[in-house]
Amino acid sequence: MKPQFFGVQGGGIAVFFLGFAFGAFAAPEGASTTFRDQNDREVTIPEKVGRVATLVIPAASMVIAIDQGPRRLVGIHPASRQEIADGMLGRFFPDAKKIRADVAGEGFAPNVEALLASRADLVVQWGDRGDAVIDPLVSVGLPVLTLSSAGGGEIAAEWLRVLGRGLTGRQARANALAEDFLETRDRIVKAVAQIPESRRPRVVYLYRRQGNAFQVAGGKTTVDSDIRLAGGINPASHLNAYAPVGAEQVLAWAPDILLLGNFDRDLKPSFFFGNDVFDSIPAVKEKRVYLYPQGGFRWDPPSQETPLAWRWLFALFHPDAPSEALRDRIAESYRSLYAHSPDSIEIDIILRMIDNNDSLNYPEKFSR
């Protein structure tokens, strides 16, 4: 049977009969818990949530972090499974690479048939991207917990808390992870407050490349928020979200640092070094071009590893300021998040030591 994705056009008779066929309208047995989620939507979950499907891409890795394993995950976004395969979680939890990844389609449209077949006790979905990605789930009786995408990198701390409410038996752990998350933020904010504006670098984040043109992170993006939090200045902050710009605009901004995102496999520091088009940019002259790490999740979007990303950014922006030994912090954080102690080679992979080897201060700051 062809998978049924329900987006803007979904719902109606098709949803009704699909739900009827799977018995989705039957009332859940046993006790239940009702609370309001991050978008102030009321969600009722069964007394024991044993099977979870996540349509929100970072939520899969966050559930794994809260549970210290993937045992509850029965369906994830295809991009989440790619993250698991590409990153550390596929090494730590090989079975996670086998979780079904057909529960969501383009634009986070839910595949209701696959979700019902997964027998999920709880579905995690975005709550601020329109009713069309939520209503088909509610229509067939699936409990839906929604997350909000509004905010800076610290929004992931609230995601941890909300997910903890949905994952029965893990609220205290999720809250503790969120508190540690925010404590890191507060420490970095205090450290940055001691650094005068004149010593804060101009930082541009390049999301994707198309020839010599790029998508850059403007204002109202989590990357912009993270740059400012770590003591940088984003000259693209006047732009709306992720905006396309030509090479001449990047040259005009004259950034001190270029940050390269994880979403374009061909975008690496080596592209800029020795490239005549960009050799007048201070960041390229000084070789302050850095590819973001990728661990249990990519470090440029918000996730449970955002506190590590903030420490990484602070160390790059302010190399003369005191900072923690990031490799030790990664090992400690991974033991807490995933009950796994990464070895030196794994930490090298997380930090992209090979890709960043020629970048200024990188081996000195982050090598073994």
C-alpha cells in the first residue's frame, strides 16, 4: 500500500477510514496524564509511554539522550536517521540505524499509515508550522506533543523539559539535563561580558554554497543567537533568517571568522584557502575558517549538544581567554548524555580535526 502523507491537503474521509481501519479511535486503556506542551496545546498521554515516534529532526537524538538509548523510538524523520548514521549515535547504538524512517514526508507532513502501524504511544511534532501537520494525527487519535522552533539555541533546554514530560519516568533526568544546559549558557554569558565590544570578532555563518554564492545566517536564526551569545558580531544580522548573498557581499562584510555549516558536504575550509576570490577576507587571510563539529547531532542547530557548541564557539572567538579543555568536556558530556565514553579517535571525528587541521589555532586548541 502506498504511504499516506497528510499535509495541507490531508484529512477528511481518507484520514477517517485509515483511522477506522487501524482502530485509532478506540479510547486508550488505563490511566492517562494530561498537560500543556510548549505551544500551550493540551496533550493526553497514556500512563506508560513505551513507543515514541518523532517527526521533529533533533527530537530523535534528544529522546536517545534522555533515555540513554533508542529503546522507545519506533519511528523517526528520515533526516534524523541520516543524522544517526552520519554521527556518533550510529556508532554508540547501531540498532538506531534500523528505526523506521517513513513516518514523515516533505515539510514534516505525517505519514499517518506508518505512524499507526508503529503503534506509537506518543508522536512528537512541530507545533508552530501550521495545523496541517498536526490535525491528521489528532484526527486518528494519536497523542501529539508539540515543540516550538522559536528562540535561540537555548530553546533546546525547553525541548528537553517538554520531552521529559512525555517520556514517562524520565522527567527528573530531562530537567537535570536542561539545568546543566542553562548553567553552561550562564557561564559563557558572564565570560563574554568581560570582553569589550572592540575585541569581539565579526562572524559569518555559511549554510550552503552555490558556486561563489552562499546562504548565510541572518537575524532571527539560532546560529545568529549563538554567535552573539559566544561573543561574536554577525554582520548579516539585518537579513531575514537564512538569506542568499553573493561572494562580493561576503567580501564587503570582511568577517574575522567564517563558520561553515554541516548541511553542505562540499563546504569545507580547504575551499577557501588558496581561493583567489576570497583571499582578501580577513578570515581567509588568517585561516580562521572552521567547519562545525558533528557528534550525537550537528552542532550548528539546537540540540542536547548545544552547550558543547557554545564552548567550541567561545574558544574560537576568544583564543586568548581562559576556556575549558573541550575534549575532556565532550567525554564527560557523552557519558552523561549517552552512557558512552568516546575514545580519542571518536573525539577527533566529532571535532572534524582533519577538515579543520589547517585552520588557525585548531590543532593547538583541540588536538589530543
